[in-house]
Amino acid sequence: MFPILTDIVFLLSVDFKQLTARMINQVSKMGETILKYYHKTLLISLYFILFHSSAFPQGLDNIDPIGRFTATWFAEMVDVELVGDRAWVAGVGGLAAFNISDPGNPAFLARYTPSPDSNPFGYRFYHSAIGESFAYASGRLAGIWVIDITNLNFIMFESMHKAEGVSYEGLYLAANRLYACRHEKGLEIFDLVGDFIISISVYENLSNAWSVVVEEGIAYVADGSGGLKILDVNNPNNITELSAIATTGSARDIELVNGIAYVAVGSQGLDIFDVSNPSKPILLSNYQSPFFTAGVSVDDGKAYLAEWDIVEVIDVSNGQAPFLLGWEEMTMRGMGIAARDSILYVANWLNFDVLRFGNTQEPDIFLPKTFSDLGNIPVGSSSDVIIRVLNTGPSELSVDSVTSSEDFFTIDPDFLVIEPGGVAEVKLTFTPVDTLNTQAVISFWSNDPDEPRRTFVARGNTNAIRIGDVAPDFTLNDIEGVPHTLSDYAGKVIVLAFFASW
């Protein structure tokens, strides 16, 4: 379940950011258990909150985009696995293989689709584990698919394992066995027998298993609201819990390197644990990321975080004192990440993106906010908004011109020079000549080699609800069929969260 909190919450007559600060520590865990509390509150669901005007990291980004493959199919890429010179990307379009021997030019090789492209809402893959001859892909309620990858010119479906009501998520291959997370239904272990997987054990005492890593017969499970669970799986018929330790947020992804576990904990960022003694894990530190950390990859003392809106590179050479090295804004949704030799491979929804971390020398334009509604303005009047423009690169940024696609919107000034790490402001003015709904694209043309054109969307006379307006009344039923009318809660803080069920 991935609910998205919309801007309508800003109608609240409270300091919403203060309210959020109190809520955010528990927000991911609440999302998992919300149905338990639904009858007590009007909270429909809650996941995470983004403040686009202030949440981005400060300083230079130090990451350059170097390659991109844009899918011609309805992709929704969400996971990346690296094996040799190939990257395997899972998503709505199935499982796609890329040649990454030249990282700047990721070459599409082949794709297996569990559903035809004409049915994008059919089966989809969320994670994969790659062996020598077979790939294993999880499709949540659609089960685990076994795919023959020995000949990329003819990728074949071989078999499937599916259990009624079981949602399969993260997968891991170790010692000729496949380990599969089953959310609230635990961890399942399979023997690999030719092109089949044979279930040999299920460990059910987990809260919400998302991801697992197995090393020397020990399974480290990112267990959602259950935190980090460490299991002895040497004997699949007698799995025992060695330890359990709380995480600062909902545990979603995990990497294990040299006795250190790195756990992506959603709205709380990254938790770092010393698990050299699996029976006594120790929380070393938490790195608080500005967005929702869904994926983590660790290489050469650095943790690479996929956070939907951005990716971050964190120095974790000292697990007790992680710090930011660089970041880059994502154009879509950076959901999954894998890194090697300072190269980031990101499942970015419709794109498979490749980026390089290092000492970039180029200017970099960044807009903390990329849209604005300037309100309902009568003819003869005008409305202004300030657009902040940042240079997150190490050399001077020249914005040669700022243009508008509509004459109703004007910009002053229309030329900027911004020093490294600096910020400038332009005033956008909306002066309507009628009362019609209108929209304009504001283009910033600069010497940023990666994004020579950066855009801002301006709207006016949209008749939309705005901060300070009285919310329109409505009545909705909760999951028990009990109606709730908004006006019945007048004077109380109401949070409305909208979500999709996939």
C-alpha cells in the first residue's frame, strides 16, 4: 500500500510542519498498522510527507547523470540487480536485462514480460534474484516466477510458485537456496531443483518482511515495523531467531558488508547496525534523509540511497558518523538502486538511469519548487510568486534567459549569474486578461550541461482550493461502512491521505 499525502492537508489551521515533525518518526509504522486504528480515527492512511520547498539537501550535488534508457513500454521500474556487466531491472514491464559494460550507454538486451504490454495493470515484478541460468522474480500475490536466461535472445518462463494470499517481495540467493520475503506471512526458503523451486520451510514469526540478506547461514531481515530480525537458517526445518532490534523507521531494504548491516528505514533514512555478533546487534547511528529511503546499496565505504525524489551518497566508512557526500534530483521516482565503483544504477520509474559520483566540475541548476498556483486573480489585478534558483555545482551558473510560454506570466529578471553553492530569486507575475483557467511553462535556459533547460509550471485562475480556504464538506464511509462527515470534525485537526492499493 503506497498512500500519497496531498497538498489538501495544508488547509489545516495549525502549524502543519510542527505537527508533521511529531508524526514523522512513526509515520511508516502507522501506515503498516493503520487498519487496526481506523475505527478510532478519521485517518484513512498515512505514509510520508514531502516539503519540496525545504527538504532537499544543502550544498553541492557531486553526482552527474551519464546514461539513460527510457522505456518504450509502460515500465514503472522499481528494482535493480547487478551481475557482472549486466543490470537486471524489475517493474511493470517485467524483467529487463541491460549491458552496462559502458555505463554511459546502458544497452537494452532483452525483457521477459509476465503480462502483455497492452495490459499494464496485469502481472508485474517487484524484485529479482539472478543466478547463472535462471532469474527469479517476485510478483507479490502473483507469486515467484522462474525464468530461463541462458539465451537472452529467447528468454523463457519455466515455472512459478504461488501460495494463496501470500505476497512475495524481496528475494535472495545463497548456497543453492532461494529466500523469499512474504510480508506479514514471514520468510520462505526454497531448494533450487533444475527449473523449479521447491518450498522446504516457512518461518512465520515476522511482522512485515520486505528484504533479506543471507550470509553463512544467518538471515538478516528488514521486517518493516518489526525492525531488523536476525535468524539462524542453517537448518531450514528449525529456524530460530537470534535477535531482534528496533529500527528508527519502517525497515524496507538491507545490505550487509563486513559485519555491518545498512537498513533503509523509509521516512527515517538509513540505520547502521554492527551485526558482527548476530545475537547482539548494536545500532551505530541513523542518517536522517530528507525523503523516503526505499532502497540502499553499499560499496567502498559509501551508502547509496534511493529516495524517490533524489538519490544520496553517504560516507559510511565510520558507521557511527555517516555524512552526506553528494545528491542528485530524480526526474521521476528513484525506487531501486545498485552501485559499483562510484557508478549509480537507478530504477527511476520510466527510466533506467546511470549516474557517476565524484568531483563534478560543472554548474548545476536546481529549483527547490517546480510549480505554483498563483490564485484566482480578477482582470486588472496581478499576483506574484518568488522562484528560488540554486547552483549546486562547483562552477559559475549562467542562466542566459528565462522565458514564459504564455504572455499572462512575466519574469523579472530574465538573466541570472549564480556563484557555486549560491541562490538567486526571480519574481513571477500573473496578470490575467480574462478569467479562464490558464497555465504556462517557465523555462530557465542555462549553461548546465546536464539540464540546459529547466522548467517551472505556473497556473492561474484554476478555481482550486487553497491554503486558508474553507474545505468543502463531504461524507465518506470507513472500511466498516460507518459514514464520516468532515464538518462534524470542525475545530479538530484532520489529516486526509490519498493512496493507491498496489
